[in-house]
Amino acid sequence: VYILDTLQAAASQTLLVLRAIELIQEQREINEVIGEIKKLIPQTHLYAIFEDPKWVEAGGRVSKSQANWIRRMKKLNLHPLVTIKEGVVTKGGIVFAKDMAEALFKKISKESQKARKKGKKIRVIIQQADNLEMAEKLRQSLKEIKAEVPFISLASPVICAHSGPGTLIAAWQPLQ
């Protein structure tokens, strides 16, 4: 048994697991698999958008004042993102977009531009909390940048309990 802290969660952890499976199927040695996954951890990015901040407010993750600011921003088509950096959930920026799918597409498109200019393709995992319509819209948008999207899945109950219905999550990493 090998234990590896990926410093990731949800969709970004899924990307690392998929890569590990590919390496195992190539019959790579376990030390090589772990080494490759460790190299991919800092290249794996996750972004989440909440449909309504009341759930993160109720869980104590944001104050009432912060939740009200998020509501106001969303009315102006400003979408605050959450990300994970070095294992810690933190602010991921604010994107101006008409909806959550467009906001995540803009963020992934911009952040992956350097890797794509080097000729690398990117792989994206999309997870949603009762928001399949936005997840499908994001998948369609990602075709513009030729991103591989193996599947869309429901976000885990643990994540959904804290983020609430409507949450949209996307994680990406460059393909080797």
C-alpha cells in the first residue's frame, strides 16, 4: 500500500487517479507511477463556482457579509472562483461571464494557454451538483480548445453538502 498526499480534491484528484491507472496499464513500476504523479500534482488545477453562497455561509466557510458580496457580484455577471493551492482551499479569482460554464471555460482557457502553445493537449474533468446543463455547456465550450473531457460526474456528497446544489467544478492538467 502506498499513500500519497495529492494536495487535491474532487475533480483534480480524479485526474491524478486517471493518470496513475494509465501508467499502471503501461505496466510501469510503482516507484515510476508515484514519481510521475508527484510531478503532476503542481500541474493539476481545480476551480469551483457556487450557484448560491448560502451553503458555504451556513457551513461557516464565509461570513454573511461575504455571502452578500458574492450575491451582488453574481448579479453583475462576476463569478468568484474557489481553487486549491498546496492543499488549501482559497480564492481563485473573479471572472466576468454570462454564466458559470462560460466563467470556468474562460479561466481554464487562459490558464492552460501556455501549455497548449507548447503543443500539449489538456484533460478536463467536470463535476456538478445538480447542474448537468451547465456541465454540458462547459464540455461543449472546451471543444474549442481541443480539451479532452473523459466524463462529467456528480460531485461527491461531501463536497455538495458544503457547496450546495448548482455547484460546478472543473479541473485540468496537461497531458504528457
